[in-house]
Amino acid sequence: MVEPAKTLPPEILPWLDLLNNQHDEMLARTIELAEINSGSLNRDGVNQVLEKLLKLTSGLSKDHERIPVSPWEVVNDSGEIIQHPLGDALRIRKRPEAPLQVFLCGHMDTVFPKDSPFQKVRWLDDDTINGPGVTDLKGGILVMLKALEVLEQSPWTEQIGWEILFNPDEEIGSPGSAPLIQEAAQRVHLGMIFEPCFADGNLAGQRKGSGNFTVVSHGKAAHAGREHHLGRNAIRALCDFVSAMDDLNGQRPGITFNPGYIHGGGPTNIVPDRCIHKFNIRLEQPDDEQWCLQKLSEIIESINQRDGIQLELHGGFTRKPKLLSPANEQLLALAKNIGHELGIPLDIKPTGGCCDGNNLASAGIPNIDTLGVQGGAIHSDQEYLNVKSLVPRARLSAALLLSLAHASAQGDCFEWLKRKG
């Protein structure tokens, strides 16, 4: 088995210097993309970002494919299943015949809806900007594109084929684009995903899995004074479910149940006949999914024994836990070593968060999913980007691509990167 290089080949270093004058361009494009509202459910805004990316990537490849994705199904406050249309995905490919195939991914959407007051980018100080999606993930998109530009100018381009997926729905769990990630996994050896790194610059390793669920509680309406005894209180039934579910916390290592949203009832002189609850589960091991589902089923079955009460469970586990395979550990070790050589000290840390790296890993593809920019307070109106991280993070990804391409050109077969399909 060929081990990954312990140091950067000296031939690579001059090519990384192509990035030294790219700071202003990267920053300008990051701000431009961030000031387009691209909340996950703002289909027009997400597609406007896509149009910008078509222009930004026109020089990288001619193989662009705009792909509609399925709508997002959710349970609304009336207990009805509705569909939200989503923006399109953009897939870009180059050299599918090359010996080493790399999947690169970055999402176009943010958590900030169209009516959010958080729409503009502002400077906090000479090194920091605050704005919607500047770190998660518009800055990461520029890191990806600049790294690819360096690869495309190098003498080792023929060694690597690549495909990009810009997806429109990562912030809601990638419900429409997950099949596109699964499809790409059949063609590639490894993945590079441009979620932001930790605020201290380190990379995420192992990740928890996640499931999002909704319980709809049905009871029977009645006059709260005259015929209270004829009513069946949906809120009470749902509160019992939430209490029993929350008591599952601590019963199995690494699993958390988080009640997140409740809606129900109306005038206080009516026994409420409907209540909605949304919750999230995080877990560390794939086998834990069945335990969680069994416990939820037992709670619901018990409550449904009551006269006039019916609880319905919707949703499921959308992302498997990301466990580090030997190949993934090799890939992270290579990136860590490259960072050291470039003066970017890196450590690998586990996290409870999820991203498309979970999806790719569940398909058997080793990946690094925090190659994006350095910043923090993501998913809040305090989100900030350390603008001085743009070029160094691009250098890191470019060096990783060039190191793999250079090794392939030297005949290294990278047995730890087994091709799928």
C-alpha cells in the first residue's frame, strides 16, 4: 500500500503562489453572493446564486448541468403534509476518464429566509465581516473555485477528474439533493466539502447522525365548560409524549432527543383537538437508529391506547453518523500534514453537527467536509468571516489537489482510495 506523502513535493509550491494576489477577488465575490438572499425556501434567490456560479465557473469547464430537485415535504401547523419547491442544483464535471476522481460540494442556501432583516454585509473591523452566509458557505465556494483554478493551470491536470455539486438545500438536510450525492459516490474516490472549519481553523472528523421528526396529536374538541368531559385534549397527550421522549436522554450513550417546536390549541374555552410537535435526534452509531424508532413507537402506542387520542409520527433519519474509515483517516492525515507544511496547524475534532459529508461517508467515500473559511457564529445574525482566511484555505485545498495529482503522476496508486462502482 502506498502511504500519502509526508511533505509537499517542492514542484507544487510555485503553483500555490498563484493564489497570493487573489484575496480581493475572493472577498468581493463572497460579499456579492452573500448579499443575494438564498434562504433554503427562497427558490428564486437560490437560483439567482446559481446563475452567478454559472458565470464564475464558465472558465473551469463546459460541462454544466442544471438539475431540478424534488420539493421538500413537511408537516404544517394544521397537521397537513405540504411541499415546498426548492431551487435547482448545479453539477459541473471535468475529465471523467482521469485515474483519480474527486467530488467537491458546497451549498448555495442559507438559514436566513427571504423576510429576514439580516441581508447585508458589514465590516466589524479590518479583518472581519459580518453577513448572511459569508462563512456558511459563500466564502467556502470561493475557496473551492480558486483551488480548482490552480489545479487547472498546473502540469498535473490530467491526473484528476472532478465534479462539483452546488446544492440548494443543505441547510434543511439536503432532502432533494441527497440522491445526487449518492449518485456521485458511484463515480469518485474522495470528497472535498467546503463547510466552514471550526473557529480555531481545525477540521471536523467524526460527526453525529441526525433525524428530524414531527408528531401530530389528534384529540376531540368540546366546550371547555359545559362538555369538558366529552373532549379529548390533544395538547395533554402531546405533552405526555414530549415528556416521555425527553426522558430517553441519557439512556443510551451518544443519543440526544431535542424537543424543538410545539403548536396547537386556540381559544381557551375549547378542548384542543390538534397539536403539532417537531423534534430532532442526534446519534453516534448507525445501529442506534432502530433503538430510537422502537422507543418512539412504544411511547406512541401507549398513548394511543387512550380513548379518542391518536398520535401520528412523520419524518425520519436523514443523515447517518459519519464514522472515520481507515481511508478517511488517511485522507485527514494527509490534509493535516499539508496544513503543517503550509504553516496552517490543523487538528481533527469530532462534532455533533451534520453536513453533506455524512451523506458521502455513508456511501463509502472518504471525505474532508470542513475545507471552507474560518469564521463563526454561523446560523445567527452574528455570523462573521475572518477575511484573512480566504487565501490560506484556498492554498490548503489547492495543495491537497496538487499533491494527489502529483502522486498519481508518479505512479502512486493510493490503494486507500478505492474507487466506487
